[in-house]
Amino acid sequence: MEHELGSLKPKPGKDDYRPALQNPAVAHCHKTWERVYRAVLKENGSVAVARIEAAEAYRAAMPLLIGDENIRDFIGCVTFGITSAILIAESPTKLLYAAQVAFNVGRSRAKKPKNPPKTAPKSTGSRLLPKKNATPSPLRNAPLITNDLAKRPS
């Protein structure tokens, strides 16, 4: 059954050569789309329903937005989906925004120092511990004054 606007199935390129399909993630998403599209079209006969179901399967097959490589593959899948008319309406924009947010979150985590900076010396009770490179207090090096009366014999 042909749609009134013609076939909405993505048209293969000349000799079906599409460089994007060399990316395993994009190829996986595309194969998922093809499989679902054909199955729903055969079962239902409706191109529109087949496209909707296949697009949902395509989105579900895309990589998780965890890690730089997955984010790049996700963007590749979205881009291929847009250029192949698999993803339509406003979903591609939302998907690319999600990838941008995931990428920026990953970057901010990478910039955080592993050990928090030391801001204040540790204390024990009410007395602060001296800093390692601090100059000694002159009173600390003063001779100890003792009570001479306590040492006198009686």
C-alpha cells in the first residue's frame, strides 16, 4: 500500500552506500528500524503506523547517554535519523539537547578535583594544630621559668 504522498520509507543512497552506517551504533539503530518497519508494514499495511513504530524502536536502540563515546554515537544516530527522515517532528531537537546536557555534565564531573581542597586546619578540642610551615612563636622557644622556691631545701 502506497501513501498518498508516496513512500515515506527512507530512500537508500546510490548503491545503498551510506558512510554513517559504518558506525556500529548507527548501523544497529538502522537495522532495528528496518526490521520493525518491515514487520509492522507486513502486519498492518499502514506506512504511517509502520514509520511511527519503527521510529520508536530506533530511539529505543540508541546508545545510553553515558560516556563520551556513547554520546558521540547517540549524536550520530540522531543525525542519521534526521537525514534519513526516520526521526521527524520535534523529537530530534530534544534528543540533541539531551546529548548536549549529558556531555556537559560529563565535562563538569571531569573537572572536579578528586580530593577536596584543604580550607582550614583540623582542630582537637579548642586548640588548633600548628601548620607545618608556620614560623615558631617566640614564646614557645622561651626558657621555662620555674619556681625557685620549690627547689630550695627547707
